[in-house]
Amino acid sequence: MEICPKCGLPKQACVCEQIVKSSQRIKVTAEKRKFGKITTQISGFEKGIDIKKIAKALKNELACGGTNKGDTIELQGDHRKKVKPILVSLGFDEESIED
């Protein structure tokens, strides 16, 4: 059984990611790209968060394409209104998400 180096709990019971999720300052913005395409940018994630997993969940839920570049998630289309409830359901604090 693997033990988390930060909290000392087994990996299955590790609470590090929940603690990090509650202290985030996430910003959701839309940006116009080439040829008039709009993308939704979700930034402000700190280290200790699995951005790939969050990006995959958002893409599945919103039925859109996208990518993660560094600490930013980029989704195809304007999803500013829909992203916040999905992030809240993934364990982020509603107050920490700026539209």
C-alpha cells in the first residue's frame, strides 16, 4: 500500500487534493481566436491538482474538444456559464471560481 508523503495517509484516503482544491483562485474567461473561434480559458490551478483529469471531465461533460497547457485548461467554444457548476461538482469551492 502506498503512503502519501504529504499527509501520511494511504493513497486511497489521501486528502491533499481536497485541501488544495478548496484554496484555489480559478478564473474562467473567453478568448477570441483566429477565424472568429471562441475558446474558454480556465486558469489559476496550483500545483497538486491533476489538471489532465479535470480537463477530461470538463470535455466529457460539455461535449467539446480542448487541451491543457501548463496550468491552464482550454476548451473549444464559449462555456463560461456551464463550467462553474461542473467545477463545483468536482470538489472546488464556488466562492473561489471567478467568471
